[in-house]
Amino acid sequence: MTITFKSLGDYIVDRTESLDETLIQEYFIDRSDDKVKRLLDTEQYLLEGSRGSGKTMLMKSVELLAKNTFGQNSILAVWVSFEESIRIERIKIVNSLLDPFLQWTMGKILYEVLEQIMKLKPSSLESLEDRLFKIFGSGNRGDYSYYSKVLSEYIHILEKGDIEDNNLLGDKIPSTELATILENPTSFKNFLVDLIKDFHLDRIVLLFDEAAHVFSHSQQEKFFTLFKALRHPKIACKAAVYPGITNYGKYFEKGQDAKELRLDWSATNLEDLNYINNILKVRIQKFDESYWNKLTINRAVINTICSCSNGNPRFAFHIIDELENSRAFNKTISMPRVIAALRTVFDSKWKEFSTLKQRLVKYKNHIEAAENLMKEVIIPNLREWNNKQRKSRKKLSAGFYVSTIVYDQIPQVFDILAYSNIILIDYSKKSLGRNQYGYYMSLNPSLLFTDLIIRDISEMDNISTNIDANQAYYPTSQDLKVVMENLGDDNEYQCSNSKCDYKTADETFAFCPRCGNKIQISESESLYKILRSHSIDNLKLSHKIIERLKLKFSNIGEVYDAELDEIRMKYIQDVRIEMIKNAAIEYMAG
């Protein structure tokens, strides 16, 4: 007799990459706000939202919609993930004419485009084969997989990083014709345009997932330069980005080179709450209808969970998961159990700040300032403010205003909080009076409940965003004044002479006072190297598995590089090996 075990974790898995096409189509909830249409139109877009807000699910669903309707409109939508990008930093740049990161990026895009054409245009395979034969200079007629395999192998060579420097790329690339295509963004765009003509496509829509966070600071600038260069009436690029902490570079302008498409949310908007409610309903009912019944017997329970998601399905899943871990589903779910689960989940979010400081080294001081500002200033002030508002029977507050002058001086502080789903920022300017303007920033409702800023879900109906019902922070506000004074330019400058060790934080130096050579910005250690050196303890694995891994591996980089069979050991076989490898890849990708 076969016994089937069902796990709630399989139904509320929080990474879309773990879902197959059938489940993506079954689980996707359309907010009916035209974002699906926009991601398939001819415009360039930046899809902006915090971690877990549903960007990947939206993009994958758009790709599947285009695939299912390809016969009607010939829109070729291609989803491209860049999780392995950080590996490319291993290759030293000694020749400015050959950029391994750009070759890898364009190679990944080309690979996914060719794969989609092969799937969706079977009648054109013969002409595609002729084109591929010219590119690769070899191959077996009728064996279409050969070309994908060759391109995939070249991408893998770049990822493995066995190449010491980029001068050696010419020896590894399969053909000079492919080298010409991947030589620069212009030649690559021209090749894509030729494909569109040859195969009678209406357009190619490139859906770039995680198109900023997984890249290093310098890779981000290169990527968005490529993004801009690919602009064409028949090529539409869409990139998923996080708010604030993205380096677009000096040649890319948000709003001009790409329109912004934000995943907005309000904890007091009924449609937004229903969106999260429907996501949870579809998945939990499929797992066990009785679980959904227990969540909805008391509407305050499910409403609190949906509100505390802060528009982030992944965060809602974590709340449900914590309720399951605490065995709350064994009986009627009470509000104290929900609040306890919220506190546990949010405690882990604060712990992520220490990891975030390691990941985003450039913003380390801003991350520390953001955490301190929230814990020591914003939360206590807001709690005290609402206590006074209650006594006066006035509207309550769920956030605060920040003067645009303050924001413009330390945007990273607030953007990091938004990135971490701790606040949501409304970037529409509001008048603060006295000829000053500001942005409204709302707190994640989990903080409102667990820090007793808001006492229960019913008080959410008594919240106002009007300036007279909220606190505002100005350049003269002492706490913000201190933060602005302490956060200056984090760049360090060094002498360009390798034999001179002079360094300074003063950006006004043009030449070294010791030897007279030019002063340049110090190159910080690559994010790739930093992440590789982190302890295995950072992986999202059980304590027992981590202790076993330590017998063989000393850091995350070694696990990340290891072949599957190299991870194999006693008690760690096929299923756990895959789980360990995925944990290392996820950590490196963020």
C-alpha cells in the first residue's frame, strides 16, 4: 500500500521558481490592474516591488500567457533569470574590449530566445537550423538540441570561472560568428531583429527577473546600459527590480529609458486585502479545506494575516507556516496565537539585517542607521502618538511623513526599509505646509500589532494618512539631523600607483600627496567573494545537516562550487543533496 504524505509547505512554497507551469497557472491571481497587458506591450518597464511581492509570479504568468496565445499574436515572451551572475566576477578584466559579464548576459538571453522559438515555431525549425549552422559552424542536421547544448556549455564555462582572465575568452567561445553576435549590445540587438523578421514575430518581450539584486554594483550599471541599448519597436524589455538599492548608472534614467511599474499596496484598501486573501485561499484549500475554515471562522484572524502581509504574498506564507509550526491548526486559532506568530516571523526579519549588511557592503552604514532609526525613533514615537490620538478620540496613524529634503539626502535609509518590506513608500509628493513637501511611509502592519501601535484589526478602520493625523520629520528634526550628519560619502579613495598605499576619504584629492599619481576610488572586494566566504550556518538548512556539511566544507563558496556527488555523504543523499545545492544557490542569489 502506498502512503501519501501531504505537507503544507508544498502548497505555500514561497519561491515561484519551485513551481511548475501547471501550478503557476493555477496559483496566479490577477489583480486586474493592467500589469499583465503592460508586461506584454511594446514599452520598456521597471517592475518595482520588495522581496516576495510577486514579481516573479507575475512575469512567469505573463510568459505562459504569451506562450498559450502565441498562435493568435506571435508575441514571443521570454523569461530570463540571472541567478548565477555573481559567478562571473571571478574572471579578471585585463582587456576592456571583452566583457565576460555582458557576453554571459547576452548568451543567457540568446539561449532562452532560441529555446522558445524551437518550442513555439516548429514549422520554422529548418530555417532556424540554417541560421544556427552558420553561427556555430558545425552540427548535425535535424539535431536542434546540439546548438542549445553548445551555447549552454559556453555559458557554463563562464559561470564556472576556470578562465583566469578575459583575454582567454576567445579560446573558449564556440565560433567567431557567435563571438560577433555577443561582441556588443548593438550587434546582439541586430541579431534579435533579424530573428524577428525571419520568423515573422510580432515582437520579442524580454522578462528579466531579479534584474538588479543578484548583480554586483558594477554589473547593475552594465546591465541597465544593455537594457537601454536593446530598445527597439520590436523588442520590449521588462526588468524586475527592488525599490531604492539599484545602481542604474549614469547613462540610464528611470522614467525616460523605462517607465516605472510599481506593485502598490495599502493595508486599508479592500481590493488589496482580497488579493492576498485569494492567494491564500487557493493554496490552502487545495492542501486542506479544514485549514482554511479554521483561518476564517474568526474573520479577524484572516484579515489580520492579509493586512500584515503588507502586500507581500511570501510574508503571508511565512505567517501561515509559523502558525503550522506552533500547531495552531490543531484547535481554534486565537488572535493571541496570530500575534505570537507575527512576532516570531518579524523577529527573523530583523535578524536578516545582519546578513543584509554582509550582502550589501556598500550600504552597511545605511542599513545600521535604518534599523536604529526604526527601532529607537519611529516605532516609539508612533506608539506614543497613537496613545495621545486615542485619548483625544482622533484618527490613528500607521506611518509617518518624511520631508523630501531629508529623503533626498539619505534615500538609502528609507529604501532599504522598503526593500525589506518594513515600510511602504508613497512617492507622490504631499504638502507638509510652510512650502515643504514630503512622502508618506506606512509601517508593515505586523509592526503595528506586535509593537502595540495598533491594538487590533478593527482599529485599522480608524487610520488616516492626512498630514494632521501623522507625524512628520523635517531637516530640523533632531533624530533625522543626526542620521544625515553621520551618513556621508562611503567611498574610499586610493593612489593609482600600485606601489603606493595612500588612501583617503576626501574626494577633493585629484593627485596623491605622497607620489603625485592620480587618486581613484578604491575597488571594494567583490560581492561574490564576500558571499562565498560566509559561514555555512547562513544556509536555510537544519542544524543537523549544517553540522554534517561542516565535516567536508568550510564555507558557502565550497558548497556552491561542489558537484552534486561531491556533496554526497552519510545521511545526505539525492533529495538532501538537491536541497543543499539549492540553498547555496539561493543564498548567493539573494
